[in-house]
Amino acid sequence: MAYTFDLVPTDGDLCLTDEALNKVRYHLLESQPATRVRVMGDPLRIRVRAQGRWAEVAPGVLARVEELAGVSLEQVPVRRW
């Protein structure tokens, strides 16, 4: 089973450099575990496809991703397969 969710900014705009995006991908791919991480536009957000049952992003991982993104993020479910 897999599920998809977005990490959307709660108080500002998402602004990621290429280096920061690579670090975000690394943390989510290794820790979630995610199979795909990409940035989606309009509005700008991070889309994550993960394996397993639905789960919240671990607080430590989310804190690191927020630090890299420079903004607080909220996890919003997109779909389950």
C-alpha cells in the first residue's frame, strides 16, 4: 500500500534552493520512507509518495524539513492506493 501527501506552508511561502531540496528529499526518502519527493506549483508545496500505511511525518523529520524550507509546514493527505 502507498499514500501521497503534500507538505504545504502554513505561514509564508515555500522557498527552496536546489541544495535544500536535495536535503529535503534525502530526509524524506530515508526516514518516511518515501518513494518520491518533488516540488509542485500553484501553490508551491512538497509532494511525497510513501510506502506503507498512512503515518504522520515524524516530528524530528518534519522539523528538519521545515528548517530547510524556511517555513512551517502542514501535512495534507492527497490519496491512498
